[in-house]
Amino acid sequence: MHRIWLSFLVCAVIAGPAAGHDLWIEADSTGARILYGHRGSGHSGPERIETPRGFVRGVVCLTPEGRIVEPDPPDTLPGRIPGRVAAIHVEASSGVWTRTPRGVRNLPKDRVAQPIEAWESHESAKRIASWSEALRAPMSGALEIVPLEDPFAVAPGEKIRLLVTLDRAPVEGAVVSYHGK
């Protein structure tokens, strides 16, 4: 069975403890597991990392019947969303990061000495298990990659049209990379 993964990291590239972490979703007939760690990143460290409370900001699912549901996000990861899903979108955040002359800290700039710049890091992952016309539109208000055609009808190596949205509206000039390309 084919599985389609659309995931992306939306933040400045940061050096330090958060670099190289991945957010991913595994699904089966009983539900979906949301995981975080060093899977496939080429970065050393444990494959799975437990996250702090509040890391997952939102979960949106498309049921096999075509309904959008928003289950409560798990308190920490790894976490589980019960029930079969045709698609699932997860938004997470590791909070505010600040660059200082001594390195990058996972704190707001008003809580560190000599802040240079600060940003809030958001990451999301989307897993599509089966195609539905409802997936041509954003599932959430978070930053999201939306396939404009059935990805299961596209052969490996062929192009697919995607739309990047934020607050359910197109993001003009968005840059999308896959494995660094």
C-alpha cells in the first residue's frame, strides 16, 4: 500500500539541540502514532524523543468517510490518535529560540543576555493514507502543503502540483524543499 508523506520545517535553520529533529506520523487500522526524533535526518541521537507538554499544537484528521475532525492533541510525544484516518495533519512547536553571541537558546529574547535575533519554530507533518477530493483544500489553519491532484495517481519521479497555505490562504513565494533540494 502506498503512503504519501508531506512534511516540512518552518523556521530558521538553527544550530544546537533542535537541529535535525523530525516530526512524523505512522498509521495503521487502529489509529495514528505521532513521533519526534532523529529519524532519517542524518543527525546523531535517539530515533524517538519524548517531547514536553504542549509541544503538539493541533491535530486535524480526515476520516475515511470524508469528515474533518480535530481530536485533542496528545500531551507529549510519542502520542496516539485513535481511529482510522484517510489523512492527518499535525502542527508542533518547540517555542521561541534566540541566537546570542554564546549560541542558540530555547528561550525568548527578553530572557537571555545579549540577544541577536529570535524566532518561533513551528513544524508540521501530514500523512495521506487514501485520496479524497477534500484533500485539495487545507485541512487546518496552520502552515500546510496541499496536493492539488491525487498523489497516488502520480508515478515516482513525476511532478505533482502543491499549494502552500497559512490560515487557509495561499502563501506567495513559498519555498518547498525535499531532502534539502
